[in-house]
Amino acid sequence: MEEQKVIQELEQSQQPLLHWLGEITVATDQEQKQAEDLLISARYALKQATEKRMELTRPLDEAKKRIIDLFKPYVLRLEQGIDAVNSALVKYHNKKRIEAEAARLTAFAEEAARIRAAQGTGEIIEPLQLPVQDPVPSTSRAHLGSVSYQEDFEVQIVVPDLVPRDLCEPSMPRIRARVKSGVTDIPGVVISRKYITATRQAGGRVK
């Protein structure tokens, strides 16, 4: 291969330099001058090697760029489509969660009203089996696999001076860790709930 030939020629031409580079000591003025000559020679050899390497890789870089540019419009359409579908799904999932939570709270309110009414009449009633957890599943089975809706938080630092000192510079990783621990009221920080999706093809990996 051409590349192998080039590096062999470079190494062979610089064998004396490579030998002395491994045995350097500086204890006298003469050795200082010798080391300085070695330094100058080594840096020039490095410059030569870098130029040769770039000469050999330049066609590869240009070919890589052509391929990337060729794929770019198609990949961009896919990325934009994925963003649009993802946004619509997250919006609908969030809507279902809000509706389910509203229905759950309504059921609790109605049950509380029924119990209060029964207490007024002395009637004995059996409590209803009300839903305790959100009935909207976090994973949805599709025809080609599944989509998981993972809860996350959008964190924005709006007033850095108000952020507690133990979370400063402010440190976003520390703030996120605090939020994930359940603390969502942090001075100087706006925190909003969001969902991100993870997909799994049938028999495949999570993406």
C-alpha cells in the first residue's frame, strides 16, 4: 500500500534521529546544544510527517464530505419528520395524561361527596374502587415495535443569583440531579415537565 511505503521511507530516513531521541540527557553545555539540534530536527520531521499524512488523507476527507453532502437532504427530511411525529405523539400523550388525571380527581371528588351525603342520612355505603395510579401506560405497543414515553424536565436558569449556592456556578448537572430527586421548586430556575420518547423495533434495540 502507498501509505505503508510512505511511512517506511520516513522512518528509514530518520533512523538516527529516532535513535537519539530515546537516549537524551542534558548535563553540559555541549549536550544542551546537541539536544537543541535534536529538538529542531524532531520538530521538522514531525512537520514533514504531518504534511505527508494530510496529503494522503485529503482525498479521503473530500470523499467523506461528498458522501455526507449527498446524504444530507435525505437525512434532514428524516430528522424533520421524526421531530414532527415525536412532537405530535408527546403532545397527544400529555393530553391523555391530563385528561386521565382530571377524571381521577373528579372520581375522588364524587366519591367524597357521596360519602358526605351518606353520613348525613346515616346510610352505610360501600366505597368504590377508584383508580390510584395514572391509567395512561408509559409504553405503547405499535405494529412494528413499541414506543416508551419517559418523563423528563425542561430546566431553564432565569435568575442565576437566586440559585442556591450548593447548585452553583450554577451547575446544570447538579440542578438536574436535584430535580430528578423530586425537588422541582428551586429559586431562580424555571422547571417544566416534558416527555421524551424511546422506540424499540420488534426484536430490536432501543433507539
